[in-house]
Amino acid sequence: MHNIKSDEDLIREFKEFENSYENIDKDRLLLYVVWYLESKGIEPTLQKITVAAFKLFPKSFSLLGFPEYPDGFTVYYTVWLHDTKTKGLLVGSVQSGFSLSNKGKYYIEEVKKILSGEIKLNKVYRRITKTKELTFIEMLKKTTAYEKYKSNAKDEISEWEILKALRVETDPEHKFKEALRRYTEYAIRLNDTDILDFLKFLEQKMGGKYG
Amino acid sequence: MDKDDLKEVDKEQGKVHPKFFEKTVQDNFGSDPYKLIIELIKNAADSYMRLGATISPPFEIFVEIDTRFKGFMPYIEVRDNAEGMSSDDLERALEYGAPPSAKTENANTSSEKGVGLKDVLMSLGDNRIITVKNNKVTIASKDKNFDTIFLGYKAGEREWIISKNEREKYKLKGNGTIVSGFLPKFFLDKKFETIKSKLEKHYLLRKLLQCEDFKIYIIDRKSNQSRPILLKYSEPKISKVLVDDSFEIEYEGKTYSAQIKINEAKESLGPLSKPFGSAGLLVYSGKYTVLDLILGNYKNDSRLYKIFGEVHLDLDGLEQKIRNGEEKPLVDTARHGLIPENMFNKNLFEAIDKYLKEILEINVEPEYGLDSVEEKEFVRKVNKIYGKDVSGNVGGGGTYIPIRPENFELYPQYVPLPESEDKVIYLVVNSKILSKLHSINILSKDPDLQLSTSKIDLEDEKSNTDGFIVKQIKIHSDKIGLETEIVANTTEINHESISGVIVVENPLYNPENGFSFVPNKTSIVKGGSKKVSLSLIKNLINSEINEIKLETEGPISCPGKIIIPTANLNKKLIKNVLIEEIDVKAEGEVGAEAYITATYGNKTSTIKIKIIEEPSIGGFMKHIELSPDERAKEIAHFDETGTLTVYYKHPLFKMYMANKNFKSRPDFITFFADTITREIIKAAIIRGMQNNSPSFPQTTPGYITFEDVDAYFTREYYEKGPELHELSKHLIKKLKFL
């Protein structure tokens, strides 16, 4: 029997893409992953695409808070709903595996140029999947307390605005501390230092009123 | 809910038909289920009031909520330490059609007819009432048949001396009453916090919560601490007191006095909204009996969104008429509010309206707005001025091109091209390579795909040293199914770009059954018009039939017929198809659907047309609006959503607006127009820099600096300022009073 490496072994040896890819959308990155697997003679099934995407572009395809694990849901959602059903860049299904469509074969040339830096995109894409953490931090950034904080009107932030910002609209005695802890956890997970500073400021401003 | 060994010891049969109860519950609690809890709290408060001087405040009422029963609604218990009831009192209280509690006549209570307690008990699942009076306890519940079931330990014994253990268990130190049970499903809210918050906002409870004699506590049994939390009503912050006065109401030859207090809140409270809104005047009598929350005849007037206050009525003997008048009662039996037909209320509303009218005339400043049509036109023109500069690369026709190549690239990479129709693709060239390039060749790999040009000459672009050059290339093919490529290359540098093309069937030249609208459904903006296409193949054209009949159904209009040209017909045919364009005008409201049926000989075709809202405006600017917010520090602000808000109550604006006929004064118009112009320019520069627009390159890539914005501002103010200024002046002249 010949000592031929299996597809899985080959994928295990994939290294992270050297150039910057964080600001490129996941639709394009996964198109590249499918092309890359095909170019290596590996059949692009969903499992292989998931692991290959994680190995090649770990910053884009790992779970928030668990960077050592691949985000299979995002890969499935993007490969199937975006690249296959909506954009027609891929053909196939979870059952049959995926391959580049005729349209995808033209688009991959552009993706390769984007990844090599030959083409730049006007739009910077969001790297983080819209998780609960991101949703809540985004909502926090839209509050009047945060707006006043950012526009140097810190003295004008009222207690009510602070409680409203943290969505503690009733029973602050019980809820304030817990809300602050939870938002801090979200900000750490998202590495949002600006929000961490803001939360520290809120804690100081309340001066231990609610524990 | 505790398990105990109580059993049925006696029963009083119900005297009411279930249908009556259903109607009563629906009338009383259907639209506002919080009245269930409030009824119990007010019963407890009334009970304290009946004790008069025999006890002193604070009068405590406890509302305990238990949400731990999975699959059930929350369990509620309302407890007071007031007068309590004997078993005979309780029997009467739970009888339908019972008179009010014995001593209401002189007590300052909410004086209802005796319907509330029974209705609430019947609505509560697994209900129970425990009451202690003169050291004797009575326990009862209402069952589904409206029977009153007395519970106890010995048959026939409805009340007994309460033991120490029972006192501890029921938390009743002296006399008092507990009503408990599961809230009905129509209550909907299941969370403790929600129930607490809504009770604190409910208008019927507002005066009781403000009354210092009463302390109403709520307890979350689910919480480990289960400590009582005092219910509080937070009044809106007062900006100024507008009215603090008293007036009189004439009714049936007698004069009743009333005190009125009207405040202006610091912030808008929104429209009058019962039962949880803060806006409006709370009408009450006695210490805490709320009759209604009203704004007279001005309840929908947005100018009064900041108004709140109260009207206290000295009813002086009219209490009995609150819910039991000979003509129309003052308040309807379900406590939905004051009945306007009642003469007393009519006089009351009239008096209140006078105060509100005066407020509108004196205190409320006029609100301004912009004409929506003018606003849209203004925004559209601004976007036209700034479209290319703000969006980065924009090809002809406003197509946004999202790439910035190092060399040059065709865009898009793949084109589905309808047969026999022109389409445009783009060549984006980085101006940095112009020194090395004179031209770029554009080739079609198949002669059946025709291009408008085979070479893009770049000599004329040499002066363009920053940014990107976008060139259009028209493509055309008559061959369905053709799959080919367009290549852009040059011998001057080693680079090429390829776009794939597939030629797809064009339904205009292949109408269904030879005679058809293409497409067969479309939409038209409300009030707008559109051309729709009707295709007829040559083979079907009959020289004896020279017209196509058009019939409409629904709110659209179009010509009644199309005459088929007889002379030079062949010249009007494209690929042996006659394509007629029909003007259609939408005349209905958004959402309306309409049809046009075209008939030619025995062939018919129908197009479905839907009337739609005008699509959102494309471009960096979406809206411009005027705001009366006085707190704004800036005169105007352009936010991330593309809305430019102008704060017309800013002191600088007020200075101009204080003048008579300010709208036509040149100094005001110039000031307003300049404010708008400057904000738009600033926003366009920032948006352009964010989008890496070649018009606004960043000196430090990745950073938008004040210095950059300032430098571009001066340039833009001179270049685009005059045009924006003129547009703004036109818009301001359309300023209207709301």
C-alpha cells in the first residue's frame, strides 16, 4: 500500500494565509477556500471546507471567545446561503460537496488579486460574526450615555442614562452590578478597549451606589 | 400557594349566569388586565380609609408575586392589615349585586359599587380570600359556578379563633385581608420586573403611590432575599409650571370646586397614552381615586406632548354618582374613564380646554417642518452633487464600483447579457500607472460579442495624478447562449484582466404566446408614472386588426388603445418583434394593486402593477429634518444614518426667528442656508475619506485628521458651496408651520 496522505492529513498541514485577510468578506474567503481545496486535488465537502477555512483564515472563521475552534455555523451559512444559493459562485450542496460555478471561476481571479493586494476593496468588512456580544455592545454604543461620554460631556450623564445604557431599567440594586460584569465580559471577548474604558468610567461615576 | 388541610365547610350558591361574568370580566379587565391587581390594592386602601382615625399611617399594602410555577401564570397575593371582615361581611362582599362596603358613605374612599372584589376573585385561578376580624379568621374562595366556598376544619363552622401559627403563616398581626390566586392567561405579563414596572406607571395607581400615608410594597418570591420593594411613581422632570389655579363646575344647580395644575416637562412625553403614559392631566377625587387621564379635546395635539399635571375634583356628595348616576354616570362601570356625555364631565372638559387653549396660545412655541416633496428633491440634488466624490469610484449612470486596483481591472468579473440589448461594463485604471501606460486593449474572444471600443486611450488622462479613472465599455450580442470573455491587456506592462460574459434570452424578443407584457408584473411609485413594454411577434400581426385594446382595473391610468403602424412596419420591428411602450400613471395609495389587460385579436396578456412607496434615496444623504430640541449644542448635526438635523431652537436661530416675517428676511435665509451648506460639505468630506474617495485622499492612510477635513472644506466651500447654498435657500423658503 502506498503511503499517500489523506485529504484530512493534507488539510491539517495547511498554514494561516500570510497576507492580511481580516477586512475581506467571508463570501470571498470561502470561495478561495473551495478553489484552494480543488487546486490541491481535495474534494470540497462541508467538513473539509470548514476545517480548511479555519486553518487558512483562523481570524475570520473561529468562534468568538474560543479562537481554537472553527465556526462551523458561519461556514455553512456562508457557503450554502451566500455563495451557492444567492450569488451562484458555487454549485453543490452539503450532500454532494461544492465546486466553483462558471461565474465563480471568474470571481476567484478577482479574489486571488484581492488576497495578493493587487486589488483593494473600498469597503472594509466586519470580521466578527454578529453574535450576542457584538449586538449588545453595538446597542451600548448607540446610547446617550456613550454619546455624551464620547463627546466629552461626561458630567452631563445622568444615573438614569447609565442604567438605561446597561439596560437596567428596574431594580438597579440587584441588576446593575451584574449588567456591568456582563458587558465587561462582552467587551473583553470583542477586545473593545474603548468600551472597557467606558464601563470603568460608569462604575466610577456610580461610586459603588449599587454594590 | 401553600398546601393545607382546609376543606369545604359551607357553601353559598352563586346567583349569576356565566355569560354575565364573562362580559363583566371582559368589560373590566380585557383591555387593561392590570386593573385586576389595582382593584385589590385599592380595596385594601379603602379598607384602611374606613378605619379613619382609629389607626395612624403608614398604611402598608403588600403585593407578593410568585413566578416559580412552571407552566402557570404568576401567582399573586395582596395583603393588608386594615379592617378585615367577619364571615357575614365576606358572604355579602362575595355576593353578586351586593351593596358597597358598609361605611363608605362618609369615608374618603374610591367608593365603587361592590363588583370589583368578586370579579377579581373569579378571574384568579385557585383563588382564595383570607380575612381576620376581631381575632376570628374566615377563609373562602369562589368556584367556577360562582358559588362561595367557605373553607375550614369543622362542617358549618365558617369562622374560628385564629391561632398563633395561623397568624405567622398568613403574616397578619391584627385584622386584615389576603387575596390570592393565579393571574389569568389574558394578563400576559409573566416577569416580576415587568409587572412591577407597569404597576408603577399605571395611571390608576398614580395618586395612591404619591400619597404619603400609603406604602405599597411588592415582593418577588422567586428572589432569594424576597425583600419588599416600595412601589414609586417617578414624575416627569418639570421645566416650568404653566397653570396652578382653581375653578368651579356648575352641575344640577350646585357648584363644585376643582384645582388644576399643569406642568411642562423637560422632555417630550409623547402622546396621551393610557394606562402607562405620563402625558396628560390626571383627574382624581378624594385622596387617590383616579377617574381618568385626559387632555380635553387636545389629546392628539403634538404641541402638548410635554404637558402633564392633575385636576383634583371636590365632588362633595357626588361620589355616589361616580359609577351609578341616574343619567350617564361620571365614570363608566369598567373604569375606562370619564363619560363625555355626562353633563358634569362636559362642563369639566370645557373648563380644562380653556386652560389648554391658553397654553397653546401663550406658552407653546410654533413647531416648524419641511415640505416632504421639497425635502426629497433637496436630498436628491445634494446626492447628485456629491455622488461621485463621496462614493469612491463611480462609473457612468452612478454605478458604484467597489474596487481599487493596483493596475487596471474590468468590472464586473462576470456579466449575464440579455440578447440584443446593450450593457455597460467598466475598466478601472489606477492613475499611478499612467506614466507607464498609453492605452489598454479591449478584446472580445468571440466575434458574436461586439464591443463599443477595442482600445482605451489614456493619453488625455495624464493630468489625473490621484485616484482612479473609470471608463465605460458598451457590449452587445444577438447570439443566445454565447459564453465568452472580454480581455483587457496591454503590451506596456505585464497585466491583464478578464470578464466572463454569457448571453441570455431576452424575453422582450421571445414573448410568451407571441404577445405579452415584458415583464408581466412591475411596480410604480405612488403618484409616479412608468413605461411598460408590450411585445408582439410579426407572425401574429394581422393587417385587418390595427389596434391593441388596453383595459385597466384598479387605480392606474393608461391609453385605451395602441394603433399598430401600417406604414413602414418592418422598420419598426426588431428581430421580427414589435415592441410598444405604454405610459402608465399610478393614481392609488401605496400597496394598491392594479392590472392592464391588452387584447389583440384572440390573444390577451395581463400585467400586474403594484403601487409602492418611493424607494429610499441613494447617496450619502438620506433626510433633512428640523428638530425643536433645545438641548442641542450644535446648530445642526449630520449623523451616521445620513440625516441632517437642524435644531431651530438653538439660541442663534431663535435670535433670527424672533423677528417678524423672519422667513422672508435675507439675513435669516442666508444664515440658515449657510448652516446647512457647511454641515453637508463637512459630512461629504468625512464620508468620502471613509470610503477612500480619490477626491479626498487621506494624508495619513487610515486616519481622518482635522487638518485634512479643514483643507478640503475650504476647497469644497468655494467649489460646491454656491450651488448648495442656492438649493438650501429654496428649501428654507418652503419652511412650514406644523
